[in-house]
Amino acid sequence: MIQTLVQAIEGTAINNWVLATAWLWPLMEILHFVGLTLLLGAMLVIDLRLAGFLRQMNISTTHRLLPWAMVGFTINLTTGVLFFLGDPGRYAINIGFQIKMVLVLIAGLNALWFILKINPSMPSWDPYGDTPGTAKLIAYVSLGAWFGVLLLGRLIPYVGTG
């Protein structure tokens, strides 16, 4: 199945474009780092406050950082797809990449859990008080997932494949 996916991508116009454009891969690396900085920087503040820390900050104010996290995620999604399409044989069989994608999925499901269960009740919270246990759990899952994504992304060139 993986080999079929790789063969379907190799030789496509986008695969050739990514591989043939000398400046594109380094530019994507830079953009991926900028996106990661926006995403993790925003999520660190949001999640730490959601976990009950940084109580000197109004909890609803920290959520004004969510658009920055979304910008970072969009940049990383775009560059990440281009990385994969540019070298599918390297990424598809890389265990670090595979685990990273599972963690991105976990982070996404966790964000959905936040949107459905926590966000509607936030206006009734003390803006400078402690947070409920469910909110703390969501915050810790988010922190763990995103930092796992960061670490595994850095390890992709160094870990085994398959």
C-alpha cells in the first residue's frame, strides 16, 4: 500500500517541481520553522493557562492567540504536504514521520474536544481562577502532542524507516 502511494506521487508535476527547484526546499524548511514557532508559541500560552497556570492572565484573553496558532498550523500543513509530495519515499516509511502524524491527529481530536466541551463553558469561569479538571486534561494532552510533533519532526532525518 505504501509503495503504491509512493509510486503514484513520484513523477507528478508537484513532485518534480519540489525536487527541481533548488531554493524551494530550504524556503519550505524556513516557513515550516516559522509556522511551528507560531503554532507552539501560541499553544504553549493557551495550554499553560488552560492547565491552571499563568492565572495573572485572563483566560479568554489567552484565546486571542488561537488565530496565530491557526496561521502557524496552516503554514505547517502546506509545507508539510509539499515535503511529503517532494520526497514520498523518504517520509512514507519513516517511523518518526508516522508517529508524528498520529500525534497531529491526536492534537486535532483534542482541539475538537476543547471546542465541543470546554469552549462553551468558558464564559462562566472566573477569568483569573483555576480551571476544571477536563480543561487541564485537554491542555496536557495538547502540550504533549504538540511537543511530540516538534521532537519527532526533528528526528525524522535520524530515525529508522519502517
